[in-house]
Amino acid sequence: MRIEGGLDQRQLRQLRAALAAADLKPKQRQRLLWRIAKLGIIVVAKRNQRNQVTPDGQPWPKRKRGKGKMLRQLPKLLLVREMPEREAVRIYLRGGGYRNSSGPVSAGLIGAVHQDGASIPMSADRMPRPDQRGKPALLSQAKRLRALGYKVRRGKRWVKASSREIMDSMSMAQAGLMIKKLRGKPTKRNWKIDIPARVFLGVSDTEFNNILVRQLQAIGFGWDVNAQNRRGRQ
């Protein structure tokens, strides 16, 4: 019997002991496992995302840019797969429509990266390069050029160009080349993208204890049991 993606090994041992002590029929055991996953662990995962905290209540690492909430869609993609032949259920992620430069990316992979953290090697050769020919310079490029001191000649004087002048007179490719020249530094060919762990799937010991008691009661077993008594049996 195993629940994947939600309980640690100690909590699994506690669950096995509770199931053995309850002496439930196979269908009751399977129903209990499904309820713990669907109505317990997934509900807590959604709450963790709303509150932007780990299962133990610690705040997630902040974004490098922006202030919007993180992982807004992931918990909505959590589903439960029943595996009665193994007396188990599995929590997994499905859908999401995620993509990168090489094609579709599974929600499960995205979830694993955020759950565990990752350091992803990147190179300039792997980065998508849109066709920049004939397209005017972007406002972000114009602002970058201004910050680097790009100037244009007006009569006998060189003056700092406005963003509008740059966007009207340069293509994206020309602006990119000029930025490289003004920076005067070699362009990075290889780098790493570090993504910190933002654990959303999991429960604290106290939360797991409460889930277990609630769902035992919900299937009609142990209506007189309470969380305090259950803790005393661990």
C-alpha cells in the first residue's frame, strides 16, 4: 500500500498502522485512501498555494521580479488515480498546456521542478531566436540603449537619443548589436537558471493527523475518535 506524492515515510507508516488497527474491508480501505488524497492532501496543497507557504507554514522564496502569486494553476491540476490492485492511490498532475522552446512540457515536470527546486543549465544555442529582420526596436531595447548612453548627432552636437528616435530608426537586430557594443563585455554563452523549491504538495504531521481522523469518521468508522486520541496512539 502506498500513497505517492503527499505523505512522507513516517506518515505512511502511521497510515498503515491506522488501517491495520481499523480492520477495514478492502473497499473501505480504498475509499479511505481516496478521501485522504482528494479531500485532504489536495485541499491542503491548494491552501498552501493560496497562502504561498510550505506544508510547515514557512513562506516560499520570493520572486526575483514581480509581486504576483506563484504557482496559481498547478494545484488545480492535481488528480487522484486509484490503484486497487496495489491498495494504493496516486496523486498526480495532468494538463496545464505548458510549453518551452522545444515543445510541450508536462504539468508533472513543472510541478516537480517547483516542488523540489532545480538548477537548469542553459546556453545561447538553445534559446529561441525570433526573426528580427525588418522589425522595429523594442521599447525595452531603447531604454537599455539610453541607459548605456547611446547618442545621435544633431547638427554639430551629439545628444542622448530618445526612446522614440531609437525605435523609429533601428531594427531589433540593429538595437541588439548596438547594445552588445556599448556594453563592451562578452556575451554569455552558458548560464544556469536556479529555481528555488516552493513545496506545495504535502502536509504537516498535525494536518495529517486531522485528515486521517476526519476521513475515518467520514466512512463511518470511529465516530467517537478525535484527533487528541489518535495522537496518543502514534
